[in-house]
Amino acid sequence: MAWAGFLVLEAGLVLWVDRPFTRWAADLPPWIRALSHHLTRAGDSLYSLVPLGLAAIALVTARAQAEGAQRERLGRWLGAVAFVFVAVALSGLAVDAVKAVVGRPRPVVFLSEGAIWPQPFHMGFRYYSFPSGHADTLVALALSVGILWPRGRLGLLALALAVATTRLWVGAHYPSDVLGGAAMAVLTTRLLRDSFTRRGWLPAPDGVMVRPREPFQS
């Protein structure tokens, strides 16, 4: 039901909202665009993946020298960091694949040439509008951290969605692109959560580990 509702909403945005919204957003005051250009950088996956990757390397190094309870504790932290890293990276790769297949012109192309409909496998930045990679990264980061920290889940998700809207104000995406990026993050993060939980790398929703195994032990 949820995914059916998403498809209906996405179709409604594409048919009736994207074009008038883009024309309206093009006339926003310059200060809104300038501020949004700064804020939107938070959705660049490098700002997430590089710190997470360095943290994982540090945890692997520390865990190799630890013993007993400390080794187990570091292993749990490593599993958590790896989960967030893979959630952001995997969802980003999925988005890049969809972008290449769909080939939707960005708003700048629509405003200058009137083109809005997809041109499958039309490569290049100008035709990588759907879905939004920045929105995907922000939502994947918020959801994956929220799975590890349930109390902060709603706040993190609200913040991620708020920052994701900057993709609209800078003229990089349509509303349907941002919604599509968020949906990709939800799908990939939930599938990854289930995979990690089945392997005992993350606790189940009730807080109980499915199988007591060391992270990434074969």
C-alpha cells in the first residue's frame, strides 16, 4: 500500500507539479539560492563516506589489538559504522544506476529547451535529474543512524528532508526527483538492515541479536 501510494504521488508530481514549480523556483530571490548552495553540500556523499571510512579503519585497527569484552564492544561499533557506510554507499550506487537508465533532463534543460521527459541512457550531468542523489544520501544517512539510535530517528529524518529541499531551491532537481531519491534510500536501507540483522551484525528491532557472531565473520 505504501509503495502504491508513492507511485501515485510520484506520478502526480511529474504530471502536474514539476513544471510549474520549476518555473516558480527560478524566480526565487538570489539570497535563497546562495544560502541553499551552501546547505546543499551536506548531501554530498563524500562528506559522509570519508569520515565513516576513516572511523571503520580506526575501529578495525583498535579491535585487532583488543581482547575480551573490549574486542566485542569494538566489534559492535564496527558493525554499526559499517552499516551506515554501506547504507549510504549502496543507495548512492543504486541512484547512479537509475539516473543513467532514466536520463531525465535537469530543470536547467527544461527552462532553456523545454525538455522534461526522460531520454533513457542519455549520459551526462544535464540528464541525471531523477532521482536526486543528494536527497538519497541525506535520507539514507538519517535512516541508518536512526535505526541505531531510534530516539533520534524522527528528528534526523526531518532534518534530512529539510536539507534535501535545497536541491529544489538551487534548481538542480524537480520535486519528484527529491521524492524519488528519498524512496530509494528507504528501500535500500531497509533491505540492508534486514540483511545485517539476519547475520547478527545488528540487533533486531526488539534489541536482541539474531545470532551472536562477530561482524563480518564468515
